[in-house]
Amino acid sequence: MKRRSLLLAAPALLLPGRVAAQPLPADPFPLGVASGWPRADGISLWTRLMGTGPAELGGGPRTVRWILAEDDRLTRPIAGGSVVADPAFAHSVHVDVRGLSAGRPYWYRFDVEGRTSPVGRTRTAAAAGDSVRRVRLAFASCQQYEQGYYTAHRHLAAEELDAVLFVGDYIYEKSWGRDLVRRHEGGRTVSLADYRARYATYKSDPDLRAAHAAHPWIVTWDDHEVDDDYTDNFSPQERDPARFMAQRAAAYQAFFEHMPLPASLAPQGPALRLHSRHRFGNLVELHMLDDRQYRSPHACRESWGPGKTLGPACTERLDPRRTMLGTAQEAWLTEGLARASARWTAIGQQTLMAPLDRDSGKGEGATFWADGWDGYPAARQRLLGAVAASPVRDTLVLGGDVHSWWAADLAADPGRAGAPIVATEFVGTSISSQGPSNNRVQALLAAGRNPHLRYGHGGAHGYSTVAFERDRATVEFKSVSNVKKSEASVATLKSFAVERGRPGVQSA
């Protein structure tokens, strides 16, 4: 067995480890295992040691061994080594394995002091120059633990996928909703200990652990991983910027500690660069965005209407200086789109990008949701302008956040009638979080103010898949029968096809 190169989670983890005297529980891996950030030559592996309960593991650093093999019985190991799980990072483990073969599955496992973790399955991406016939991804978001079971994840785990894209709201920082099926412990998360405990609660779910163990994940966040509706250094719940930035630093560290991120992404206080680019052979290039960390403050916050909406009186919404991504990330995305060379471009981001006029018909005029792209229309137009200028003419935008399914045509200038369509958008519903009723969604579609929104469905939960092929991309919305039942079935609610060279929504 040859050892491959690996990176440890942070400078503190480069120190020699020592085994603490405190005994380990019978199962120190109750949060399971995970992998992420698939590359052509490597993958990032994750786990976290826990105490009984699960509670945080006491004592000092622990030495954890890992093995990666070509078969599910681990009889053909090709990489392995040891890493120190340090209490400064909640005894989490991040191992970046390199030197692997492109486009193939691998299996991995951890052990500590004679106790072994479950075996996880992962997959490397195809090399950029490789001719790939098919790439299949799933995308999901919004899994409020109290509001439903994670049956969707059980079905997602059984899919044949190259990767899972999780586009935000992995945890929720507070309790809310109706007809709850289980409960958070503790109140609103504020401290590092609070966030660690909340992640442990969510990862205690066996279906979520199964989905992590079955596929590599590529993740981004939205607001609930920190605080509802936060923007950059401002939170509506914590008006003191210094206190909020301390809270954000705690939330970002806990996110890193519990996600299968490369070790090099360890946060620096309240900063963690999460936007990333991923290539799947010559077929797909994915740009995963972060539209929370750098965004401008909400427009006209003191005059929001019901449902966090803005009417025509809010001219601040139209200010061209307003940004969702921040100047540096916008430049990074524009540069990446300008040199794109795969057959398909995918943009993973948090929410609905297409305009959605929510006018009630009572004479208020065009009404838009303040916390989405409609609150930042100039930033949206810049992004879609970069898509239009890209040499790759086939772009899919994938999102979540709004707890309902949508399919939309995206024009380079969304505000101009007849503007050419440059991309096709698909927004997935929530894993479990409550959202608008289907009657509400159908009323928005029937009002005639949003003709570019070609499909919508509310009141259901699940996940979505997208299969890229040479001349077509096929998207399926997968709905679970009842999110309040742990043994719910899953069925395809709707299928779409996007033909190469013909952007826009078509039924499959």
C-alpha cells in the first residue's frame, strides 16, 4: 500500500498528537463519514469523533487512521495514513487524498484505538480532457430538522450519482414551523458550542448519514447556517456588528468542522472562502457560488411589506453598486465563464435567480422578495451578462432556498421584454422545510406577470437530479410522499429536457 499526500485541517493539527487517557465510547463515529470536493486526482474525506450521547469528546488530541481502497471490502487499499483529531476543531478530521485515478469509485474508512467507522463510498471526477458520456448530479437544500424526516436523503443515497450539490440551509439556527415531528435541543444558536451541538443533532439522522456515505458532496451555505437573513456583517437578530461577527466566526468554524471540505479551507475568523469550481471531464464545469458572505445589505429594510417584499417605491433596490457575490467573487466568476471550455456550464447557487413579481393584484405594483436575487437586480444582470458572453452557450443555473420547485427561462436582461434566453434555471424544493402551498405557487404562475417562469410546484418536499449528456441535459424533480412519515416513498414529480444549443425549459 502506497501512502498518498494529505493536508491536515489547520496549523494546530500539524503538532504531534497524543492519545488522551479518557476512554472512548463504544462508537466514537456517531456522525458517520463523508467525502467531498471531488477532483480528477483526489478527494477530501471527513469524520468527527464524538463522546457518548453524542456529546463532545473530552480530552486531548486523538490519532485517527484512515484507509482508502479500490473495493468495498477494503481488500485492495491504495492509500492510507494517520491524522490528528484536535479538540480545537471538535475532534473533526479532514484528509485530502491525492494521486488517485480519475472518474472511478473508491471506498474508505477511519479507525481510532481499535474502533472503526462505517465504510464510505466516494468517486473522483473525470479529468478535464477526458471524453465523458454522462455526468449525473443531485441538488438539494433546506432541511429543517424539526419539520420533517430526511426520507429524501435515504432515496438520494440509492441514486447513481457523480456528486451531490447541497446549496444551503444545512442546519437551522432556531426553531419554527408547525406540526413538528422532532425537536432541536437548546434555543437559537449563537456560540461555537451551540453550533456544534446543532450539527450533531442534524447528523444524528441515519438517512442524512447514508447520503453522505454514498456520494461525494459539494456544499455551499445560505443564511440559516449562521442567522436568518444575515448579509455580510449584519444580522437582523444581532444588531451589534462586533458581536455578530464573533457569532459568524463561530458558525463558520462549526460549518468547516462538520462538512467534507478540503483542509485548506479552514476559516480565518469570520472568513471562509467557499466559492469553488469543479470540472467533470469535457462535459460539465460547475461554478459553486456563495451569495451570503459578501452581499450588500438589504434594500429599504425599514419599509418591507409582508413576506419581506419591496414595491416600486424602493429605488435603492436598483442601485448598480449593490452586489450578491462581492466584487472579488463576481470577477472570479466572470473570468471563469470567459474561459469556459466544457460542453455544459452549471452554476450552483442558493436561491431563485429568475424575477418573480409577487404583486397581489391590489394596486401596489410590481412587488419583489427582498432577500433573493430580486433584491439585487443589477448584480443578477451582471451575472447573466457574463453567461451570455461565455463561449459555452449551454448553461444551467441550479438553486434552492424557496422551499418549492421552479423551472425558468433566464434572459440576459430579465427586465426587458423579448430579451434572448441565455440560460435555463431549475430550483429544487426543500428536503423538509415548510414552504408555500401549491395553490399559492399556481396563483403566481396564473397571474401572467411571470411568463419566464415555466413551471412551479409548492407544498411538497424532496430533491432533484440533473443528468448531463453530450446533446441534452435532463432534470427530474423527485418528491417524497409525506415528509412527516419516516418511511415515505419517492416518485418523479416532473421531468425536463434542455437541448444543447436551445436554452429554455422543455418538458421531457
